[in-house]
Amino acid sequence: MGDVTQSRDLKIRQWLAERAREQGFDAVRIATATSSGDQRENLASYIANGYHGTMQWMAETSERRSDPRVLWPQVKSVIVFSMNYGPDRDPLDILEHQNRGAISVYAQNRDYHDIIKGRLKTIAGQFASKTASEVKVFVDTAPVMEKPLAAAAGIGWQGKHTNLVSKEHGSWLFLGSIFTTALIEPDPSEIDHCGSCRACLEICPTDAFPAPYKIDARRCISYLTIEHKGQIPHEFRTAMGNRIYGCDDCLAVCPWNKFAEAASEVKLKAREDLREPELAELLELDDPAFRRLFSGSPVKRIGRDRFVRNCLIAAGNSGDDRLIGACKRLTGDTSPLVRGAAVWALGRLAGHGQFEALRAQNAQGETDEEVLAEWKMSAESFSRSNEVAS
């Protein structure tokens, strides 16, 4: 009976490998549909420490997230797929071009959720027919801990930056999974190969890692530019530099990336207009123009106001006084989120006299308390600078 099961599993694995290659995936491996005590404890500790920030859905779905069998009691195995999205140039280079916006590598073309989910559904349908089993497809849109599952399946290991690392593809991997009622022998997990390296921890601009293998999302630029809906906390604005959607620093610096290749999937290769977009052009975006530019892109989901907020922080960090006009105009934007960031940017770019004239013109009719606070804080900053100078 054991030989029959092994033969069946081998055929299933070969079939899955063939279908994965056909659909553009770089690896497929099997994990058991159980969770370890460590996973549950790590998630509970993460939430208890408030590291999830305003992502309340993580706390609300923690029970389902910590155990696949709570999400779907019938699941027996998890088939994990990975797709390489490696960049064709160093993502850190753009940080030197302060008048241009840095968009995370994964968001420089099509939304990977759409690409991967459609292909996984194709494989899942064929697998269900072949094995007479039930299946469910998940791609980062349900309470599934995909990185621990991928590590358990042996696709890679969770590095000190908490992201998955692969010997073959470094830090550049998208993940998706098929839950199934078919029982398949799991693959061995991958061991941790980080060693004594601390590169990802030390490069973080905002010190978002309280310890190796732990991340405080509240300090993470990816969280701040994507998930955070309010004004960016002042303590992180300068550190954001020109990062306007996500941050690749901890991924890009990983030594294992020396084995990574550029993405082969055309829809994941960077669009030329999103590699190094000019801040001056991005600051001109109204809602229809934003939607056109980012049609099919994951950037679209944060909306125009949050995106322009990010661009204004980058403008304030740019030192480029050619952006003053755009920042001035945006102090009259309909969105208080945009107005507040525009005030901060002006406080960094404009001279004291120019800023005070704009303050007298705009702040008097302002009704949003946070925007008023931005005018006041910037004015006080000028006062302190003058005191130091004198």
C-alpha cells in the first residue's frame, strides 16, 4: 500500500510540476495542512504587541490565519506555488534620484494577484478533475499565512526581514496556494540560511525591526505608504526619502539575491513609465488621471489621495524648489490628507517669507484640524531655525 501511495504521489508531483511550468511558476511544493505552535504563538505575539498597526483584519482573522484547518476544516494538503518577480536592475539606485518617485518592484506593472490567481484557478480545476478532490485557491486575499506555508513546503525560509528567501530567487517571490482535500505526502521544509547576516535589519530607514525575524508594521515604509490611511507620522517622513509606494530596501540588500534572475513573466517586468516617474508629473494627477496611469496596477487600490500624499512627502525631501508651485497648488486640494502633506512639503522647500505669505492666505479658511496643525508645526520649525541661525 505504501508503494502504491508513493507512486501516486510521484505522479501527482510530476503532473503539478508540468502544469506549474506551463503557467509560468518557478516552483511548486507540498505542505501539510497543519500549523505549528510557533506559528500561532508568533502571530499572537505580533498582534499583542500592536505590530499590525491599523490592519485590524489581522486580529479579527487571527484564528483562521493561524491554522488552515480552521479556515477550511476539510483541507488535507496545501500546494504552494512561487513566481519570481526579480528586477533587472538594482532597486536601490533610484533612491539617489530625489526628484523621482521610487515604486516598489512588485508594483511596477500588473497586479500580481490577478496574474497568479487566474493561473492557479486553471491548475486547481484540472487538479480537482484529475484527483476527484475539492480545492480552494488563495493569493494573499484571505487569512492564509502563505510565507510560513511556503517555508514548510521547502520553497524557501523566512529571513530576518520576515519575508521568504529562496536559494534560487533570493527575496523576489510571489506566492499562491491551492488548498485541497487530497492527501499528499509533504515536502521537507527548508532550513534557515541567514546565518549571522544582518544586512536587511541594518538598512531599514525607519528601524522597523525590533529584533531579527520580527517587524513592526507601524514603522515600515511599505505599511505607511500603502496601508496607513492618515497623515504620515512626522518621525518617519524624512526617512521615507522618495519612496512613494512600498519599500524594497530589506529585500534588495539580501546577499541571496546574487543567485536571482530577472522576472521572465512579461506582465511582471517594469513598465518604463513606472521605473523612475518624475514627482513633478505625479503631483499633477487628479483622480481620473491617477486611475488611467495605474490601471491594472496594485498602486490603484490606495487611491489618488493617499498616493499624492506620498508624493508630497517625497517632494518635501527632494530639495527641488521647482516643485514649490505644485505643492502650493495642492494646499488647496479637496482632500485634507493631500493639503496636510502639501503644507509639510512647502515647509521644507519654500523660504520663510514665502511660507508665511501662503500660511496667511490659506490657513485662515482651513477647517481640518490636522491641516491646521501642519501649518502651525511648519511655522514653528521656521522659528526654531531662525533662532538657531541668530
